[in-house]
Amino acid sequence: MCEKIIEKSTPSTPLESTPKVEYRNYLEMAKYGHYPLFFEEWLNETLPVESSMPTRKATHNVRHVFNLLARHNTVERKRTALISMDKVSRQEFIRAFFRVVEEDILKETKTLQ
């Protein structure tokens, strides 16, 4: 299962990961319930709040934040960058992230007839 979650880097960049690959890896981990970027408290205070965010806006928000996080190499530094965000922006990012994950899961599931 871990092989499916973490994409291999290309031979030309063995130690670097592009923001796009990193973005997909975090989405894949989230599908299986692993959220390394978020503290438990953030999830508990953010997720019970209902908000309907269009998928397009959520995707744009998440990609923008991941582009900002791409300059940091470790999960700890990425978390620190998220800590430095104001609370409202961070909560909006978390909601958008889960909206994108939900949309990704729904794309993969077969429709019931």
C-alpha cells in the first residue's frame, strides 16, 4: 500500500520532489486517513464546521498553499509554515484540502445503479 501512496521521483531528480508530486502524495495519504501536515487539534476545530466550497475554489486554494509549502523540505517545516498562517486561512485550507480529497475519492468509486 505504501508503494501506491508515495510516487517515485524521476531519475533526473532523485532527491527532489516537485510540488505536483508532493501534492499528489499528500492527497493519497489523506485518502487512507494519514494527515502528516495537520495537528489533531486543527482537525477537531475545523472539520465539524459545515461549509460548502466549490471544488474549483478548493483545488485552487490547496494548490496555492502547496506551492508555498514546496520550498520547505521536511514535514516539520511545512507544519511550521502552516502554524504561521492566521487561524482563518489555515482552517479554510484544511476544509479545502478535505474537499479535494473527498472529490478525489468520489472520482475513483464506481457509481451505484
